[in-house]
Amino acid sequence: MLVVDDDESIRKFVHLALEKHGWTVLEAEDGVDGTARFILHQPDVLLTDISMPNSDGLEMLEVLRLGGYLEGIRVVIMSGVLNAAEIRAKKTVAAELLSKPFGLHELYKAVGDES
């Protein structure tokens, strides 16, 4: 699993919560780093923020989608403000939308781990 967010506290919260449930979690701080790590490690789940410096989540998703990397991948968008672009992204690639702040139950449900 790859968690992409420029907010370190969000990355750490998600990382620790999912690691406790047996997930192997990688982190990236923006879309550029996220794209590189995704291609290198090919995780089965991608959690990404939309608003990030350098390359935002939508740009990263578009690059990965065009490269054929997202087929069969569960994509979860994390956002503090849902807007039209994020809703469009959900319709094209995302399995789930998580509205920040979110709790553990919402996180586990979004990644398909409802235990």
C-alpha cells in the first residue's frame, strides 16, 4: 500500500493504523514522489491526497492511469474539501473518497479491511 500526502501527520496516522492491521505501508509526500514509488513498488492499494505541491494527486493519478498502472488497483482519495475535480477522479479511478478528518473505521472500510 502507498500513502501519498504532503501532510506528514496524515501519512503517519494512516501508516501506523494500517500497519497494525498487517499492511505493508510505503509513504510519499507529493505526486512526483508518489508516482515514482508506485511504479517501483507496484502496491495493490493507493491512498492519495489531491492538493499537494510539485504534482497534485489528480496529476499523479492521470500519469499512472495513462501508463496502465492502475488496472486492478484500489484507489482511495483523501481530501479536506471535496470539489468537482475530486468527484470526477472518483468516477474515473477511485474506489473510495475519504473526507478529512476521517476515523479508523472509515479508513479500514476504504481500503477494504473491515475487520
